[in-house]
Amino acid sequence: MIMPEKMPNTRRAIAAAEFARDHEKLHDFRRAAMAAYWQEGKDLEDNAVIAAIAKTVGINPQETVAAMDAERYLSRVDFRRWEAMQAGVTGIPFFIIGSERIAGCHPYEKLVAIAEQNGAVRRDADKAGL
């Protein structure tokens, strides 16, 4: 993992992810963007970086870069942020499990315990294809 020198403003990159969502490539785009940022130290504010990510996941790079500044996608990002704030999200990561709201990083087993207290049932990872 490469620790970035500065925290990027990811609003435009998230708008590009919304464009990817519309092309059924959200998960691929998100995975590639996370790898570019955390493993390769790439700047997600850089149009060329976003274009390269788009190309690798099979969406049009030029259209993806244009989507970064398109009101259609930026307003969607802003609305989702507003929704999160209304739900009490105060940071990332943030988990809503039943009636519990959990901010920050926590050990996996703590999250499992909270999920089980809220009615979740563990599944067998082998049977789930994980």
C-alpha cells in the first residue's frame, strides 16, 4: 500500500464512477481506481489517470473524463453525500448494521458480533463461493 502525500478531492472521480455505473462497470471501475490509488500511488484527480482506468474496464475514456464535470453525475454524487449525512454518516469507513451506526475502522470480529446481534447469520464461506 502506498500512502499518498495528500488526500485527493474524489468528487470528480466518484462522478466518473457514476458514469461507469450507468455502463454496468461500477465494480470494475471502483476496483481499478482503488488499486490505482492505494497500490500504485496514482492521483485520482488527474484526468489521464481516470481515462486509463476507464480504458482498462472497457468504457470510453473521453466520455468518462467528460462525465467528471457533467452536472448529471456531479449532482448524483452530491445527492448521495447528502443522503449519507442524513443517515448520520460521519466518516469513512462507516457501517450501518441494523440500528447500529459504526464509524471508523474496527476489527472484523467486532463487526461480525454487531451484525449477529442485529440478526445476521454467518454463512459458510466455502458454500458461498468465497
